[in-house]
Amino acid sequence: MFIYASLWGIAKKNGLTPTIPFTKLHDAFHLDLSPEQFFDLSDCDNYVFGMDECCLYDERTEQIFQRAVGRNVSLWGYFQSSRYFHPEHETDIRRQFAFKENIDVRANDIIKGFRLRSGDSMQKRPSVGIHIRRGDVLVKSFWRNFGFTVATREYFRHAMEYLKNKGVIDPIFLVCTNDVEWSRQNLAGFDVHFVENQTSHVDMAILTHMNHLILSAGTFSFFAGYLSSAQHIIYYKGWPRPGSKYAGMMDLSSFWLPEWIAME
């Protein structure tokens, strides 16, 4: 999602036409860009702009049109910085990342079902979406050594208490996670419901409909917040691990939005 959004922003800033091959995003969203057929980069006279750092803003992208006069441009890298497209192209990105109807209908049905279980058939209680990412990061030692971290039990408790202190009274909590067992063990004692056996697209769609959000880390968390209209958006500031190689490749000030709330 970052690659698509950043491609859009970089192309528009340089007066170029963005193109992409088919991606899974086409299955979920109303993208403006139809999938194109591509040759291998070695078969064409493209100007290739690449970067190894995943999450930094590179000001050189603002002058690509000067470096590639009369040539096509290929971007190589992750481009995980909201500065490539925000705020100038926020409206375009949010419009294109509107979920397709079948996904949005499924997400709303799940939300309504959880509200009914909580006795909130009138849908008047505030909703809090929680994203907990754990499984894939914990299993792969490379990611841990690289600097990936997972949000702690204390973080989620602090964030829930923060919302209570901000006047979010009697909320219903909906959790989207890849570690339901840990989440059940550590978020007991609240009116918490766990979304299970759904696609990642449905999970994200559910989170975008919440009144408030407690996020963990990564692209999924970012766009769950970016595509929502949540009043409070909280994220885990312990990611990545300070001093790690990953932290050296990231500028958190250009990843999360400044109005969002960092906690640990």
C-alpha cells in the first residue's frame, strides 16, 4: 500500500503518469491504475531510482523529472514514508483505497454482530479498534534481530486507560490480530471481541470503521489509521527497537502522522 501511494505521489509531483503491474490491491480496492504489462527492467531504457532504506523520505524524488528527461522511470524499494503522498494527495489515496463493496459489507456485518452480542443493538456505544501484530514477527528470528518489536501488554492497557480518561465511556473493543490466543490472555476483563478467520482486507476494513484506534506497528497499522476517521489514533512508539539496524533505516516522523499519539 505504501508503494502504491508513494508511486502516485512521486509521479504526480514530477508530472509523470504512474503505472503498476497487477497486485493484490486490485482485488480489494477501487484503484485508478489498471494493471499494466511490464518488461524486465534490463530490457528497456528506464531510469531506475532505488533506495535500500525502507522508511525514509528521499528528497531526490522531487527532481526525478530532471534526471530522466524523455525516459520512463522505474522505482525500486519500499518507500514507506507518508511524506511521499501526504498531505498533498490524501484525498486521492483515501478514495482509491476505499474497499470494494463485498469487503465493506462483510466488515459492517461483523461489527453489527459484535454490537448485538454486547447489547448495543442501537449502535450508540463508542467503538475502539485494536490491531495486535505478533505472530510473524516473533517466529522469524531475522526480523527480531533486525529490530522488529511487538507491542506489549502494558502498552495496550495504557492506551485503553488513556481513552477512558479522554471521555471514551463504555466502549466496545474489536481486536484484529494474528495472535488471538495471546490477545485473549492479555486483554481479559474488558468488553473485548476478537475478529477471527477473516481476510486481512476485512480486518483492515473493520478497523477503518472504528471511532478510536489503538495500533501496533507496520504498514497494516498505518493504513488502518490513515483510512479511518477515528477521533483518537494511538500507536506503539517502541517500534522499531532503538539502536537497531531497522531503526537506522527509519524516520518515524515521516512514517506516522504528527497528530497521532505515541505511547508505550
